[in-house]
Amino acid sequence: MSDNNNNKVSVVLGTQWGDEGKGKLVDILAKDIDVCVRCQGGNNAGHTIVVDGVKYAFHMLPSGLVNKECVSVIGSGVVVHLPSFFQELEELEAQGLDCDGRLFVSDRCHLVFDFHQIVDGMKEGELGRGSIGTTKKGIGPAYSSKASRSGIRVHHLYHPAEFAKRLRTIVAARFRRYGEFEYDVEAEIQRYVKLAERLRPFVIDSVEYLHKALGSGKRILVEGANALMLDIDFGTYPYVTSSNTGVGGVCTGLGIPPTRIGSVIGVAKAYTTRVGGGPFPTELTDDVGQKLRDVGAEYGVTTGRPRRCGWLDLVVLRYSTMVNGYSSINLTKLDVLDVFDEIRVAVSYTIDGKVVTSFPADLDDLATASVNYVTLPGWNQSIRKCRSFDELPENCQKYVRFIENDIGVPVKWIGTGAARDDMISM
């Protein structure tokens, strides 16, 4: 990294529908980086990191904060609910993390207000059985405000008259759309006057900050939220989140060019899960699915909702690899498969009599798809104490190699348990 013109950011992205364990890898990599950055999403994300027996839950804040030498930045593409921002910060500090002077927020971030959360619930109610299954954190409505050019950004907080005018205008528009729901806009304006002053020490021009950091040779890691199959453009639309969760979101969410992106690490769970509505071709609704859920403790960090579980889907992983161009893969929670005699892996779908090897755009087509599996033998022993690839049982090694050979990307890290040290580096 001595040639600063060639200094590039590293990126960690989810390859499936989220909850792959990105935060744990970010925490491990953060020991060797200077700046950890979030580029999109909001507090609808959820990472859990276990360090020295202490469990830290991250929703909006970059999980690089666990490394006391690392600066964390919330980039321009993130939507920020300030009360949740400060609540999460207080909870982390109460657990002993000193975040003073090493957490910053872009002045271009759009703000999530409580009325966005109210509207989120109303929109879900309107959709009824066809609901998306959002976290009701107001993320979608905040991005809608952004896209309609009526949103409020962090820098607006420091022009009180303009801020108040914008908030009154946008709330009035929501009242016209949804009726006069309970929301005291004048009280909210006063609340945000106080929140603005509390936030002031955190606010920076993140575009300038990150480019200066790159120019000075700082090592930067971008922490993606959600995952590729929840991408607004490339995911299972409309059962997606409201931001670009793929590698493109790094550029648009941070203001850095594609030429500054170096390694792109895809985090893939050794099986598949998703939360909320939407298609899930390999979903298991039987005892096997429940076994995956129980052994893997598959309950959402942000919502507590039980996750839907199924076998690994290489159609999804293959498609995700095409879009994001992964340099390497972190295969997580491989230990959850310790207790299975046989392990099935989806390798293609059959739709209207034709074998399909890439993920289809049309959900009606997907609904009629049958899944074609390969069955691999299990290993029926614990891998939690394994610290090298060679220590893994033979059938476990074959499972990893099968995935590598299919997607054409090397597996560089393997998660063998929940703790920070439960990771094999290849």
C-alpha cells in the first residue's frame, strides 16, 4: 500500500438473503484495517459478534468498532434513525466499548423519522398477505423520500428553519396519503433540535474523509448490509430491501469510483436462510428445516423473527458471484451441518421442462420451479475445534471443494462456531 494512487478498499458482502455472518469476518479483518465503513441500509441490518464471551449486537453502526484502533464511518448511502443510532451507541459503550472520537456519520446521510416507521407498518398492512415482511424500521419509506427528492439529510439539521419546513411538508404529504395518524410534528422538530447538537461531533464530509484516507494509504474495509438477493435491482423483487446491497452500492453509497475497489469478499452460509416474505426455492418446512433453525440458532438479531431455513442453493450463489465478482468466499456456520447424515445442495432448477442454472427474474416462473439437488455425505462429527482445513473430516473438505468448483471462487475462510476464534483461514 505504499503506492497511494493504487490504494483500494476491501469489501465484505452478503451472497444470499442476509444473516450470513458478515459481522464476524469484518471483526476479524478489522484488526488489520484503519477505517470500517457502512455504505447502505439502515438499522434493519443485524450483526452479532462474540468477543471474549461478550456478545455485541450491531444494527446500524459498523462492527469494526469492536477493534479499538479502528475508525468507523456511516457513509452517505445509509439512512439513519438518530434515536436508534444513539441507543445502539449507548448499549455498546455500556458493554465497555470506547467509541469516542472514532465514529463518524456522513453529512449526506438521509434521516429516518418515526413517521417513516409508522408508514412502513401501514404499507405492510395494505399489502396484506402479499406483504414484503419488512422490519418496520422505516427504511423503505425513508429511501422512498430520498428517491422522490423530499427527504431530509443530516446537513439539513444545521439549518433549523429549512429543517422544520421540510419536515412539516413531508409529514403533511403523508397525512394526505394515509390520513391523520398520530404524530406530533412540532414536538418532533424540537426533539431534533436537541438530537442535532448531540450528533454534531460525529458529522463529517465522508466523501472527502474517505478519499483523504485512501490517499494517505489508510486501509479501508467496507461492510455491506443485507445481501445480494435483497438488492433492489438484482434481488427477488419486490421481496427485497430498498437499497443496492451489491458491489454497486459501495460506489453509490460512499462516493468512491469502481477503480478504487480491490478485493470483494462474499460471505455465504453453508446452508440458506431468509427472513420475511418472498421466494426461497430450497426452503425446508419439515423437521430438517427446524433442525437447521435450532442447531444454527436462526433467529433475527434485529427482529427476533425465526428465519426460514433450507439447503445451500448454488443457483443463488452462482448468480450472486456473477453480479458481485467475488475474489474469495467466507463459508460460515459449516458446523451447523455436523449433525446431518446427508447434505443436499441445489445445483439447478427445472422451469417449464427446461433446466435453468441462473436465477430467474420472474417470480411466477420461480414459483413453478422444481429444484435439482446433488446429495453429499455428511461427516457426523464436530468441527468446532478444527483450526486448519486439513483437520476437517474428509467429507467436510469435499463439501467445501464442491462449492468452490461450482462457483469458481476460492473459499478463504470457514466458520466453525460462533466465537471470534472459530474461523479457519485458508
